[in-house]
Amino acid sequence: MADKLASLEARIREMVELIQTLKRENAGLKSDLRAARERLVRQQTSGDQWVTERADIKTRIEKVMSELDSLEFVESVQGEE
């Protein structure tokens, strides 16, 4: 009977240690997940900014190209006169 009780106590101690280890690992994983989510949000924000900047640059280039086209048209009209 004493051997069974000692065996049970040993198993309970092992289980307690395992639970403590799992709780520490869980806390570490939660922290890692939180950090990964924060990085993802920053990357998405950065990507959105890049898309906005790209659209702005495209609009500006199209405007300049339009101005160049109108300049060439004016020059060709003046050359015909």
C-alpha cells in the first residue's frame, strides 16, 4: 500500500511539473503569436502605404505624360502654320 501511495505521489509530481512546463510554453507561444500578429499588422500597413504611394506616382506620371503630349501637339500645330 505504501508503495502504491509513493508511486501515485511521484506520478502526481510529474504531472504537476508537466503542467507547469506546458503553462510556460503556452505563455511563450502566446507571446510569439502576439508579436507575429503585430508584425503582420505593420507589414499590412506598410503594404497599404506602398500601394497608395504607387497609385500617387502613377497619377503624377500620367499627368506629366499628358502635359508632354499637349506640348507636342502645340508644337506640331505651330509648325504647320
